Amino acid sequence: MKKALLYSIVLVIFISCGGVKKTQEALNSGNYSTAIDKAIVNLVENKTKKGHQDYIILLEEAFKKNTERELQKINFLNKDGNPANFETIFNSYSNLKDIQQRIRPLLPLRIYEENRNAKFSFQNYDEKIITAKIELSDYLYDNATNLLANASEKVDYRRAYDDFTYLEKLNPGYSDTKQKIEEAYAKGLDYVKVKMVNDTEQIIPARLEEDLLNFNTYGLNNLWTEYHSNPNDKINYDYEMEVAFRGIDISPEQVREKQISKERQIKDGYTYATDNDGNVVKDSLGNKIKIDKFKTVRCDFYQFTQFKSAQVTGNVVFKDLRTKQQVNTYPLSSGFVFEHVYANYDGDKRALENDLISLLQLAAVPFPSNEQMVFDAGEDLKARLKQIITSQNF
């Protein structure tokens, strides 16, 4: 018991020292934010714990050095005068304020050996944050508006969209940002018109075609691509996706028969045990001793398997409508098998195992139509088509 207690104490000290050591390493390497995070986490747990005194000292030092470095960086960026620095300046001021807000609830933090409270020189950064936010908002808006007006490729519209979206999050309701977001998104989209081609000399079920082309059911998560199975004349499409069926092979309806002969010994009553004189033998309680009688039963089991299969093959071709060039092609195939087993028998079915007897309760069923077979194969086709669409990048 004492050994276990001693081990627990040593383990706690080791873990505590390990945490302090890592915090000290972060501070020494200039990773002040990590040192601050580790110190705060431990002090939130228990700021008065003697074992956490080192965290208070490390937090005090990391806070001071981080504040000095961040303010020096901000001063340099302001002197540089590059508007691209506005975001860094805004984030730096915001981080400085955030650190103060995390430390403030912990105060006072007492350093027992020095008989003093830890010192943190807090500043009010609100005005500077607001100023930096306004400057950043103006810069983002002007830059994104310029991209939107002078875009030569869709990637420019998408960059403008990202900037406007960030601006709306940073400064909701700024100017006409929401309208600009909608414009940039519409112009940055790749529009893909979809057509289905049937080269199989067989009819594709209408409901399968409708199901395959209903992209709302695919759960696609592609921000910059829209697929239209019913093209809009007002849209200048960028790409075409052709879903082409090249072959549909449906097997004949088959019924396969298999005969199994079974034989088993079963109990068939009983007789009484007798001695050499023909007298019935009794047990110690006076009961007549019974001996089971067995007989052999036989049964011919006839198993029937209804079988029909369908195989659909084709490919998916993506074309660039601006260059008239093929972008990519993917094979597309799917199969479906209908199989139904039933049975009957001739003889004594007591010779059969339970799994065979269960088949005797089944009867033949109508074969599915060719149309139904093709439609059932389409379930796998849809999954494959979704995989193709997801992997295709324009």
C-alpha cells in the first residue's frame, strides 16, 4: 500500500514537472503563445496549488515577451505601409486582447517565494482593433471588387468570393458585400450540362433515367460545380457530362434443379427389455426398462434455383465546351442478380435437416421483368456515378 502511494506521488510530480518543462521549452524557443496556453490551462485547474507556482512565473514572462514582440511587429508593419498587412495587424491586436481576457479572471496570481502578485501590464486595444478592422474591411472590399471587375478566369471570381465571404464574417453588412458574394459565386461556378445516351438497342427504364439524373439525391458537396440535367438556355455551360450506356446484357430465365437423397435413422417407438427367460426387466424402482426402437427413413429432396442476371455497361465522358476537347472518361458498369431458391420432396421428410425443410415452405415466384432487372442494376450505377462526379475536378 505504501509502495503504491509512493509510486502515485512520484508519478504526479513527474507529470507536473514534465508540463512545466514543456512550457519552459516553448518560452525559450520563442513560442510564447504555446507557453501562455499551457500555463493558463494549468492555472485554471488550480491557481493556488504550490506545484503550479512555476506556471505563474512562466506566464508572467511569456506574456511580457509576447506583448513586446507583437507590438514591435505591428509597429514595423504600420511603417511598411503595405495594405496587405492590415489582416496581420488586426489579428495581432485581437490576439493581444484575447490573451488579456483569458488571464484577467485568474488575477491575482500570487508568487509566494517573492511575496508579490504577478505583474501583467494590460492595455486597452479596442480603438486600435476597430481602426485595423476598418482598414482591413476597406482593403478586402477594394481588392475583391477589383478582382470581380477584372477577372480573366473563374479562379479570380472564386478568390473574390473568398474575400467577400471573409469580409462579411469580419464586418457583417459592410456596403453591398452580400450582393457581391452572390455575383462572385454565380460567375465562379462551373456549369455542367448532363445528357444521357443509349446505344444498347434496349429501352432504359424512364424511372432509372430520372433517378440517375436527379442530382439533388446525390448529396454532393462541391461548392463550385453545378450539374444540370435540364439545361437552361440562358446559361453558357462550361462542360458537358455524357452518361452513355453501351451495353445491357440480360440472361435468360433459368431454373436449375438439384436432387439430394437423404437417409436418417429415427426413433420408432420402444420395446421392453427382457432377460434370457423372456421376462420383462425392471429398474431399482420397479419400473419397466424401455429400449428405443429405430428405423431408417429416406427422402429425395429436389432443390430449384430461379436465376436471372443483368449487366449494364457504359462510360461517363466529360468534355470542355470551350475547347471542344475531352477532359476525362470513366468506365461505368453494374450488375444485378435475381436468385430465388425453393424445394419439394418425395419420401419421408423426417430424413431432412432443418435448413432443407425450411425451403419446402417456399414456392416458385414470377421472374422480374427485364425493365425491373435494369432498374435494380441502376442502384449500384448511381453509387458509381456519384463516385465519378466526386472525383472529377475541373
